[in-house]
Amino acid sequence: MITRRGFLFLCLLSALLSAQPSGAHHTAQHTPDILREVGIEQRLQAQIPLDLVFRDETGRQVQLGDYFGAKPVILTLAYYNCPNLCTLVLNGLVRALRALSFTAGEQFTVVTLSIDPRDTPALAAAKKAQYLRQYGSPAAATGWHFLTGESEAIQRLTDAVGFRYTYDAEQDQFAHASGIMLLTPQGVLARYFYGIEYAPRDLRLGLVEAAANRIGSPIDQLLLYCYHYDPRTGRYSLGILNVIRLAGLVTVLTLGAFMGLMFRRERIRRT
């Protein structure tokens, strides 16, 4: 059993190991016009439209709500002929998923939707087979879904989650941002994670919170006390005030236990 003092040490150690130099800075470079239409605008606590109709990798017509109701959902928006960024996003997701003790199809669901209405269920099936091989979990066959759809349904969903993209006719490619979204079992947007690499710790804590603590362990609950989600960075960071409170509690309990032991020894000595 992990003591409170041991847990505090783990919290501080985790913070030190995860600390990275920021190194980020803004430049004065002009953004190409097409990229001005690209980005991710957070819609935290927004309800997505679960009545939207798409097709799964078998060509079967499905409603988005079919994948909600019981488990939190990781949503990825990509397109299956994407030559660059989409592959990096999905590869980064697989790496994070493989590091989790949770499994797609058991504790959570993954939904990948193509933003290109020209993509077909056959392309979706090929992508699913590719990423199931990389993931290596049999349960994911029923827990990771690759969808295609019509322009209107795609646009309604991307608008709902704040995913802005545009089609570059000259390159015959879609310009889009990189990131994944985490939703509650009811289809409410809970977390955004940016980039092409996703920290397994952040993803795990996000899934625990999105599931309203119905998955995970007592240690996850304690970690959620130490860490909080920062919408600006799309990451979990150490909550210093909570750690100080926890340290104070540990100190009080330790002193109380010590004093109780001393009083007990004193009583035994006198008798």
C-alpha cells in the first residue's frame, strides 16, 4: 500500500521528470492566407450532435450516437489519403494508447472520421487494419471505428468541436491542425490534446475525468488532485497549491501519529 508520504514523493518526482524547457516563442512571420483558416478552437463542455449519420469501415450506415453512452470517446479528425500530418497524428495516438493500461474497446472508444467526403469505406477499412496491427490489441477491433461521410455531416461535426480546416485545390490536399479530442460518454467535449505526440499520463488522466472517475485506480484519483488540466496548453500540469496542501496534511498527520505514539509509550512506562 502506498502511504501519503510516498504518494507525495511520487507526485514531486513525476513533476520533475515531466518538466521540459519551454523554448517556445512567437515569430513575426506572415502566415500564408490558406493557413489563416486552419486551427482548433476549444469548445469545452459543448455537446456534439449525436444524430449525425456516417458510414463505418464496412460501408454500414451508422449514427454517431452509436459510439456513445457507455465509455469516454477519443475523437480524431483526419483523411485517409493524407500524405503527411494525419499519419503523424494517428501514429502518435497509437504510441500513447500502447503505453496505457486501458484498452480501446474496454475502458474507452476511439472514433476516427475522415474530413474528406471523397474517402470511401474501403479506404477506411484499410486504415483500420493498418492501425489495429500497430496497436496490437484484439479488443480494439470493436473499439476503434473509422468513419466516412457526406460533406454536410462532416462540417457539422467539425464545427461543433472547433476543428477548422480548408481544401487546397492546387495541392489537392486538406490543410488542417493536429490534435485529438476527448469526450464524455454523453458526447460532451472534455479535453483537447494538441500536436502529434500525446503523453500517456495526460491521456489516462483525461480518460479518467471524462469517465467521471468510473475507470482508473485510487492512485489516478490522487494524481488528479496533484495535476490539473490547462486548456491553454492542452496538458496536465502540477497544481502547486494542491501539492502544498497535501504536504501540509502529510506533515500534520505525521506529527499527530508521532505525538500519539509518544503519549502511548509514556502511559506504558508509567504503568
